[in-house]
Amino acid sequence: MPSASNAKKPKKATAAADSTAETTETSETPVVAKPKRTRKPAAEPRVKLYWGVFNQHLKRVAVFEYTDVKKAEKHAKELSKDGGDHFLQKIKEVVG
């Protein structure tokens, strides 16, 4: 029977040695961070410019192409003569 008690002691010692070996292995291995994935920036939408004629209540009354500035100004002046103030403002609209 004495040999059985001696047999148990080395097993405990080896189990303790194994547990310390496992902890040293995990602490020695460097932690490698995964590279962060970056998304491609979204393309800006295409925008077209217009001239808008607005009244004093900020309601859009008419819209003209950007190249037709003179027509837009003339229209705003005609509407202002009838009553109220009308003004021009650039309008950006998304194309397609």
C-alpha cells in the first residue's frame, strides 16, 4: 500500500507543473490584433444647380436653369412689382 500513496504524489506534482506551463504559454504568446476593415467612402451624389424664385414666405414660385440668370431676375422683378418681395436663390438637386 505504501507504493500506492507514493504514486499519487507525483501525479499531483505533474498536474501542478502542467497548469503552470499552460499559464506561461498563454502569457508568453503575443496577442495579435486583427486589422480593422475600412469601408470605401461613398461617392458623393451628382448635383445640378438651378435658380429659384422665392416669395417673402420662402415658397418657391419658379425654377430656372442655372444659365438663365437674366430670365430669373426679370421674373423676380415682375413678381415684386405686383406685390411682395421676391428673390433669387440657388437650388441644388440630386441628379439621377
